[in-house]
Amino acid sequence: WTSESGTWQKPVDELTQARYAARSLILLSTTKIDSAIYFCGLYNCPNPGESAFSVCRSDLTPKPSFASVSMALKTLAPLGSDGRWLRLSPTCNVVAHKKPEGGVLAIAWSSEGAEKISIPGKATSLRDMAGRALHLPSGEVFSIDPSPQYLELASDELSSMNLLKTGIVCAGSSAELPSDCSDAKAPQPLAVAGGKLEIPQNCALGSYLVFIKGADGKLKGWPIEVSKPLSPSDARLSWPLAEKYPQIDVSCHAAIEIPAGAELSFASKSGRKWSIALPAIKAGSDMDFALPLKDCEPCVEENGEIKVACVVEGKRSESLKPFKFMAIPCLRAKNAADAVPCRTSEWVPFGLKPSSTRPSEEDCSASMRSAWTEKGLSIEVDVKDDEHCQSLQPVDAWQADSVQLGFDVDAAKPWLANNMEQGFNGHRIFEYVAALGDDGAVKLWRSRSYDPQLKTGVPEGVEATIKLDGSISKYKLFFPWASLGLPKAPEPGAELGFSLAINDQDKKGGRHGFHLFGGLVESKDPKSFGSLWLR
């Protein structure tokens, strides 16, 4: 079972809601689930935006989604949840259900704008997402748009046809049709000519489905995946202990045979670039490569693109992947005084409008240093603030002048979806708040813990010294490894997930400040943390 098939998004207009709601239920009918409960008919809630969950307005008049959801439920309920989801193109979707009395119900829509598609079989009726009859074309070509259309076909071959092995092709190439093909119909912009499937150079990447008539006259589906010859599928920063500089570990997928000489590079908006040449790569293989970041500056963010470029059969291909990093070394020392500082000039502001507005250096600025020993982790933060305000209880201290710190002691492990018994998706996550009260009292609070042995509240063992020196608040925090759920110190070279937020609350104006990495301010998302690298 599962709860909430989607996630929160900003409210959309009523027509878009009607489309999304119907399409989500239609796709749900291909998952072989036993039942589903739709939320909701009418939801009166004071929170902004949540009324958009409803299919009725507050005066009980129906929205378009009332009709689209009703149509989907009453049409799909008798057919069960073993429908077939066919991706005719990256934007065109068809769900086919075999009807008990014979024939097929095919539901089609485009995720983008209007387009024409070909669906094999004799059509007997066509209805829109509200159940109203539409003009039935004489042939097999139909006009679709983002609103689902319900098409009834006399034959059941669309739901029972066999699918051939997926063909992997590149834009600008061609592929031989299957040997027993007597007829083929390809979705636009693919085309069939001279016994070949032609893929134009500007073809969108993604999944397509070509309908094939075999020599036996039976309908078959030929899935086609249009991809780049070589593309980066995953990338992450790492810093092996034996290496002076960090590196980007990039996984690349080769759709076809790639000759030696391809280039893997990272180009930053700062103007810096790192690159390496790649060896020959076999078709269909996935390979991991390390891109060394020689002379990379610590505690400086580099934001840019990973690029994989290759030349195949005289044609140059490039694949890009956005990537950014900040490599923060955490030195082995008793205190962090000698560490390289991370300054707010490299951090992201929050709380002011427009969102890109940065507080002035006098209003709010800071630097952070870190160090570690066998006993624990030291974090030192100096915050410059022209107006110190902190009169709240420790549990609420984050709403005024304070620092918030997030830790992930399992940063090197993969995320395990829906695993909440062993931390947050398998990770032990902690969040702390430290502040200096207007009365000079130090406030310390563990506001989040995904370790059952470490409860939220005032943390035992954590040491905090906070002094106000003119307009500068000097934070010296020490976290024993036990306060982070660890029985002993990590090994040198370990990665520790980390995030830091500087909160500034003046007497006039709202809470604002900076955050180093994400996951603390806009949302509680540990996957947005950065890393400290224990050196």
C-alpha cells in the first residue's frame, strides 16, 4: 500500500486540476492496486492553497475536476487496475484496458500541447474527459491535447499485442525495421521510409512506440528509446583521503559504441574548467569516471555544467548536466581556529524580497570553521549583526537570532525510499539550534532527531560557548560523536552531511539570513544538505 501518490505543488487553475486529477487516476489504473481513495470532494481549510484539493468550490458548485474525476472513476472501476500504459512519444500517453464484453478502452492525452497520433483499430466512440461525445474521425489519426480522451475500439489487439525488444537509437540516425514487418506506423517526428525507421536530428529524447504489423498480420509494439550516444546519468562530489583535491564521480551511459577520445568536463560559471579524456566504451554499458578538481579552492562554490562530448560517425554530440559543489575540508584539530573559513559571500540568502536580495554585511554576515578529533566535532561561527534580538524559549529560538545546524552521519549511504524505521530514508539526521539570549544565557536545543536514543530537547553532552563582542556573536560548539548517534569517531576521509543557517531577526522586519547548503530553511529536506569532509 502507499499513501499520497503525488506531492505538494502550488495550486493550479481549475482546468489544469481537472486534467491532472483524471490523468493520475487513469495512470493508477495500470498499477494493479486493489483500491484507491481520492482526496477530496470539499476541503474547507484556512491554509492558503489547500482548497485546491477539492473538486467542489466552497459554495458547493462543481469544478471541472468534479466531472473529470467522476468520468474516470465510473469508467475505470469496472475494468480493474491491470491496464496497459503505452508511451507513444515523450509527450503522448495511452492507457489501454481490455473490456469484459470485448474490445478495448484506450485513453489518450498529451502532456504538452495539441498533437496528432495514430491508434490502430476501428474506433466506435470518442468522449472527452467529462464524458461528452466527440466527433469520431473516419481513420486512425486522432487529435489529442492535455485533456484525456476516451476512445473505444472494436478490437482488443491494443491491449494484447506483444512488445518487441526495445530499440536504442540516437537522434539523427536510422534503424532497420524488424525482419517480419509488413507495415509500420511511427509517432511524429519519427518516420518510416525504405524499410528503415528514421530519427530526425532534432528529435526529442525519450520513449516512443512504433506499431508493427507482422507477416502473420498480428499487431506488435516496438518500443524505441531515443537517447544521446553518451550521457551523464549521475554525479556527486567525493574526496578520497589519499587525494589532495576533491573529484566529481560521474556515471555515464553509452547508448551505442563510443570510440576513445570522448571528453568529460565540468565548466563553472566562475570561468574555471576541469576535463579528462575517456576510453572507448561499449554499447549499452554504464561506466563510472572520476574527474579530478585540481587546484579547486576549498569553501568556494562552483556552479556550472558537467558536459560529455563525443564524435560518432563524424557527428559531434554533447550532453549537459547541471552541477554545483562546495568542498569543505574538516581538519583534524582540537579547535577550528586554523580552518579555512566559509563566508556568507558564498551562501544563499533568504527572507528578504525579492528572494535574491542579500542582507548587507552590517545587517547580517558570518563565517564558519570546522574541525574534528576522536572525541567530537567542533563548529565555530562568527555572526556579524547590527541588532541582536533573542528573547524566545530554546524550542523557538530559531525564529530569532540564532544558528541552525543539520547533520547526516550516513551521508555516504544510499537513500532508502519509505524507510522511516532506520532514520530518515535510512539516514540518521539531526538538527540543532544554538542562540545567545538577550539576558546572556546560552540556549541549545535538539529540534530534530532520527535516532530513537536521542530525543528532541536540551541535548546532553553538547558544549556551547556564545559570546557577544560588539556586533559580532562568536559561537563555539562542540558535538561529541555520541550526540550525533555515533559510538566512535568516523574514519579519516569520511563524509558528514551538513547544513547551516544563520537566522537574523531585527526589531523591525521578518526573519532573514543566509544558509550554507539547503534542507533547513525552506523545507526540512536532508537530501539538500552538503558535506564536511573529514581530513
